[in-house]
Amino acid sequence: MSSSPRPCDGLLFFLVVLCVSFNGSATGTEANQSAWLSVDASQASARKIPKTMFGISFEEINHAGTGGLWAELVSNRGFEAGGESIPSNIYPWSLLGDESLLIVSTDRSSCFERNKIALRMEILCDSEGPNICPAEGVGIYNPGYWGMNIEQGKAYRVLLYVRSLASINISVSLTGSNGLETLATSNIVSDDASSWTKIEVLLEAIGSDPSSRLQLTTTRKGVIWFDQVSAMPLDTFKGHGFRNDLFQMLADLRPGFIRFPGGSFVEGVWLRNSFRWKATVGPWEERPGHFNDVWHYWTDDSLGLFEFLQLAEDLGAFPIWVFNDGISNNDQIETSKILPLVQEILDGIEFARGDPNSTWGYIRASMGHPEPYDLRYVAVGNQNCGKKNYRGNYLKFYSAIKSAYPDIKVISNCDGSSRPLDHPADFYDYHVYGDANSVFSLSHNFDHTARNGPKAFVSEYAVTGNNAGKGNLLAALAQAGLLIGLERNSDVVEMASNAPLFVNANDRRFNPDAIVFDSSQVYGTPSYWMQHFFKESNGATLFNSTLGANSAASLTASAILWKYPDDVTYYLRIKVVNFGSNMVNLKITIDNLDSNSIQANGSSQTILKSSSLMDENSFTEPNKVIPIKSPLKAAGKYMAVSLSPHSFTSFDLLTKSQTILVKEHVSIPNLSS
Ligand code: AHR
């Protein structure tokens, strides 16, 4: 990108510049800076941006999935979180009644082979006799993940496994946070539950409370065992188990891909705690779950490989599966012993896209998806390039995958941006974390990368540290600058995603994040809203543009042609980040365009800014820093616009030009014909 000033294109443009006071912005103040941007809208300058360019990176971090996107309301539903030694901690389950009324412990009597822990509840009181149970009963309750969001009129399916040598009469209730207000209740009555019995109860809520809990109570003496207690709202996205509001936040980004399930979560602090896909598929009751030792919480693995692939399909995004390559933070499998893990990954690919008659394709089909999932990309590990066994292990995975599935694109952890990789790969994974200034500067990182090697996948980028707050405007602007640089380099960078994606506000393990939620609320940080400016870039056409300024203005810009879904309407979008603290008067020229091709009516500008760089959104002010769209009456081939200090602006010019021809595209239709 050039930074030297360039003369304006003729007298006419000077007159336009002098006459147009754009959008009432301040002009002519001493602190104002001047800059110019020239866009070449010719066919020769046009280049297609990959359809996968901007996507999302989902990691099981900050309770993103467990207690987040996955709508399960019960935390530690199988009582496995306390470990395999008994008696174990059953947190966050708690007791209703003291030790004169009941004794609760765990044992290994579950009917599920891979998760043997069950809860044993001995009720000492009775409905008659010397030790009468309280009228409301005794038992256990589960507060979910910092409260269950129960909404009036909505239905919840409770599934549980129960066993008792005597007859049972158990109340299953959703109550307010202190148990006093009953929002929904039903009774399980059985004369014979002597062997493990699966019970299903449908509860319809008569009230709302975002901090509700699930209670299992009785007034009858005896011993009852419980296991795998689940409560799910019926109202999830397509019934697929994804919390609707959080799913919608993702869908609104129209991601080209979704990378999952991490991040460091893939690795584990120890290999024994890493994500192993075979433990995450099949009936939910039979999944063992595992301790997410990187981010310090238990996950029941309801969001397993099948659900991630389904999520990708529901989002219309390509799945990118990051698998453990035999390396964790602290231990590694030697390359000479890696073949069983290589086979496990080949089995996983067969699970995703194998024929329903294949061994693992059959399991997928039995879970409800006979058609293969469209898995085209896999990543070998996360941030492992420097590890002793990485290259050796990588090569084993690479050659096995390529020989079984030649079309699958394999992503290496090693950086190929500044020098060629010493191993074969289709992509290399590149992570960007830093303070705002350094992330903004990295917009030029790929300018000098060799154009003929593997493509870059910037799978994690974020502004971190104190000046990022919990996700403020400053961080969003720096990231916008980075993304503009990646867009301009989209011949060598094919995919990019922000990380982390989600944070449950009650368990902020990594800061900042794009989407903040609790049991009932959600908002996007400025960085989330910044990503909206790029969602039309996937599959769009990039034009060369040249930016110049009269001083060290902190500007960066790009120009694309994007197509409205109706296939008829096209917009020329110019995005500009003003990372500096001065107002900038920007003169824009669009070359090689018919003189009447821009229609002011229908053109718009969208701006992300705020009164302070440190401004953030919150549950109380979710829309403090969001994009604001307004008509762009001054739209034309020559425009003079003012860029607010610390702002990100998109100018969307409605175009009817038939002269803009796009490589690999048909010409744009002449709207008048
Ligand atoms: O995005 C958060 C973490 O940052 C990821 O788990 C890891 O890959 C990176 O270090």
C-alpha cells in the first residue's frame, strides 16, 4: 500500500471536493488531515476473494459450549465431574434437607460402561412415622450453569435414569433460584424401578426466571439412585440442541467456515484430558465426558464431533476439524507410536463423510445424519509447531490422510508467511495476539509473503492486554485494520477468524471475546460488530486500491464488489479504518467505471465509532458501540468524505455498471436493459 500523496484527478474533482460537505461532518479544522483513496474498478484489477475468507473459530473455552451454545441446562448431569474415586464431589448439585433427613453419596453402579458414577440418595424421613419428611420433600437440586433460564410457556424435556428397590414417588420440578417458586412440576411414580429405568418428563413453565434450578424431591423413605439427569428446552435451533439466541449471533455473521473444537482445548494440559472424538459420539448418556484441564471445567461432551459437524451444516459454513496430534502442553506421543492415533483420525474422517455402510459412517447415520458431512479441511494440532514431535507426527497424519482422502486440505501449525515450510501442507495456521498498535500494524504482515506456497489460515486473532478491556472499540478498530490487510492479501490468506468466540460472563477465562452471554442474555462486543463489515466479503471481488495521506495518518482501506443475494444488485464497498485521533478528509476516486454507474439513491454508509475508544458494550448497554447505517447521498465516482477519529466506515455504493467485469464471474447485468 502506497503512502505517498497523489495528485487529484482533474479540476472537476477539486470542485466536487470543495462543494461537498459530507454528512455534516466537521471540515477545515486545523487538526484535520487529508488523504486520498483511488479505487481501480477495472477487470484487470479484480480478484476473487475466497468464499471461506471470514469465518468463526469455536473453542470450548469460557463455557462457550458447555453451559453456552449447547442448550443442556443441567451441569454435571452424570455425576462424573468429581472424578472416578468414590465418594466424589457432586458439585454443583446440592441437597434439600439435612443429614437427619437424607444421606447422599456416589457409587459406581451406573448402567453405562464408560461413566460408572451414579448418585445414591438414602432418604431417612418418611411420609409417616417418627421422622416425617418436610411437606416440600427432600432431595437434590441442580442450579445449572449459574442459573437455568426458564421461560413461561416454554417446554422442557427432563430425561433421567433412576433405580430403587422400593416403589418411588419423585417430584421433578423447575423452581426459582431459592426453590420457593415452582415454575413447572411433575411426578414420577413407579412400583418397579428395581433396574435402571429411563424416565422422560415434559415440563411446561408457568413462570419465568433466568436463575432457576431443577429439583428432584420425595417424601418417601428408601434408597434411590439417579444417573444422567438432563433438562433441555424443546426450543433449540431446528431441535438440534443449539441455544437459539447464541446460534443466531453466529448465523448473523454468515461465516464461511467454523473451526472447532479449539484452540488449546484440543491439546489439553495433559494428553489424558484432550478432546478424543470417539468419546464424544453416540448416545449422550453413554459419553464419558472429560475434564477440560486447559480452561478448568468439566464438559459432558454433548457438543461432540457429530454436533460440531451439524452446527457447521446449520450455519452453511465449512467445518474445519482441529484434531489432537499426539501433543499436549506437557506430554507427547513419540512419532514411532503415533499410528493408533493416526487411525483414530482416519476413523473420524470416515465418521464425518463415510458411506452409511462404512464402520464409522454407520454410527453417524444412526445418530440421524445418513448423508455425509462436507468435511474438507482438517488441522493437525494447535500451536504445536515448536514441539519436539510435531514434524514427525504431522508427516504421519499428512501422508495417511492424503492417501485415504486426497481432496482433504491439511493445515499445518507452522508459519509459512516469511519462509517456505519444510513439509507439505495446503494451509498453515497463523495466530495473531497483541496490543492494539501491533495488531493494526500486522495488516501488512502478508504483503511480502511468497504468492505460490500454501495458503495462510489466520485462525485466531485478537487484541489482548489491558488496552483491550473486555472488548472495546480500540480492539475492534485494530482488528478491522488487520482484516483489511488480510482481505487485500486474500490471494495468500484464505481464511481468518477471531478468537475466542464466546464467553459466559460467569466464567471469563480469556479476555476479550466476541460474544458475551449468561443464562438468558447475549450481546456482541465491538469486535463482533466489526466482523459484520466483512461478511459480504466471502466470494466477493477485490479491487486494487491505493491510499495516500499528507502525514502519518493511521488509515487503511480496501474496496470490494459484492452481490446482494437477489443476484441483481451489486454494491461497491469501500471500507476505511481511521485508527488515528484526527478527523480525516478523504477524497475517493473510482477509476474505470462508467460515469453514471453509481446510484446515490440506495447507497449507504455504515460507521462503527463511539465517544471513547475504551467504550464497551454490556448487558445493560448492549448497543453502545454498534454499526450505524445511514443514506449516502454524496455517493459517486468522486466523493469527499470525512472520517471520524477512531472509526471504521463502510461506504456501500449501489452500482448499475455493466463495465465492471469480474474475473471468474459473469459481467454485471445492465439494470436498465
Ligand atoms: O483463543 C484463546 C487461546 O489462545 C487458544 O486456546 C489458543 O490457541 C491461543 O493461545
